[in-house]
Amino acid sequence: MKKIFRKEVIIGLIVLLAGAILIVGIDFLKGINVFKAANYYYVSYTNVQGLAKSAPVTVNGFKVGQVREIEYEYANPGHVLVELSLDRQLKVPQGSKAVLSTDLLGTATIALEMSTSPEMHNIGDHLEGVVPKGMMDNVTENLLPSLSGIFPKVDTLLTAINNLVASPELAMSIKRLDAITSNLEGTTRQLNSLMATLPPVMKNVNTITGNLSVSSADLNAVTDKLAHVPVDSIAANLNAITVNLQQLSEQLNDPNSTIGLLTHDPALYRNLNSTVASLDSLFVDIKRNPKRYISIKLL
């Protein structure tokens, strides 16, 4: 009987030990260290969506504890009680806040915002819980009113666009653009043809340039010849001729000179006219009566 009793006791002890190991292992997998001393504080929230047991509790981004339990407060409807397990070395000043924040993936954590009060909370005290507005709350409060004011403007803009699309002036403008595009294509073809004729023109230009070079050489030769012309002697001769002409002009204008008498003496002019008239009469009479002036004797 004693042996049987001993076996039952041993089996019971083994079962109890296995259960204890199982509980400790489960807590360890949850991140709960049952062998580490901790202080417990409580926080009440109205919404703990995304918060789970063993969620980290941080101070300035450093993990100082975790969520131990989450229970609904039946005595305080609409609130959820969260038990925090914090490191025993951590002292929580009075007035500190437990801020529940949720990341983009929906995972919630608790961040302690320590106050500067010199007085500390006692173990087991209730901390002030804060649930900041989420992204969707900010969208609902800030963005949606702005969108509500934008929607009528968007509707007006769409109406104006529809009117513009249905406008016959737009169709006419498109047709004009098509015509302009066709004209541009024709102009491009003409430019291509003109560019094709440029090489012969360039050859002619080169030929003309060569001729100009030859002409320039000829001009240089003529310039060299002109440089050897006795310009000084020609200028002296021109000056002498000018002096002679000036003297002749002075004699013609002088009534006392011989040449001046021819131009200024009216009696000489009348005598010359009379002589010319007498000669004219003589020539006429000779034509009429040649025998009077010419005698021909026959032997």
C-alpha cells in the first residue's frame, strides 16, 4: 500500500510540476518573466482596440514593462481596466500618463509620459489613461470638412469641362489645328525640297567666291599699276593747262587785248558781217554770170 501511495504522490507531483512549467512557459512565450520582481499599476481606457496581453510598455521608446491583464470593468460600464507590470526599479511620478498608441499595422502599445512631480505613485495605483486621436479621427475632423467644401467646386469644374467639350467652338478650333498641322507638313516638305537644292547653290557660291578671288587679284594688279603712274607730272601738266586756260579767259574778257577786240569791238563784228554779205553776193553773181568773171579763149 505504501508503494502504491508513493507512486500516486510522485505522479501528482510530476503533474503539478508539469502544469507549473507549462504556465511559466506560456508566460515566458508571452514575454512575461515570472521570476523577475515587478510593480503593478492599473489604467482605465474607454477603447483598447489593438491592445493585447504582453504588449510592451515604454518610456522614451525603451521597454520598461508589459501589459499583464486586460479586463472589462463591469462596475464602470464603457471602460476597460488594464494591468501594467513595470520594472521594480521604475518609480512613477504622480501625474504621469499612460498613452495608448496604435501603429499603422494596428498593433497597440502603451507609452508612459512621466511628469516632473517629486511625489511618486504607490504600487497598485491607477494611472491616467490617454487615448490620442487616431489617423482616421484626424481625417474625419480635418480633411472631410475641407473635402465637403471642395466637392461643389469640383462639380462646377466638371460642368465647365463638359460644356467646353460640347462647345462647337472647340470642334472648330480642333479643325483649325488640323489645318495648321497640314500647312506645317506642306511647309516642311517645301523646306526639304529647298534643302535639296542647296548643294548646287553652294557650288555656285564657291565658284563666285573663286571668281571674286581672281577679280581681287586683278584689282590688286591694277592698283599696283596705278601706284607706278606719274601722278605728280600729270598734276603739274593739269596745273599748266589750267593756267593757260585762265590766261586765255582773261584775254577774252580784256577789251584792250587782240582777242578781246574780236569779242568786244562791234565795228569789227559789223565789218565781218558786211564782208560775209558781200562775199555771199559775189558768189551768187558768179553762179549767175560766170562768163563775166571767167573768160575762155579757144585757139
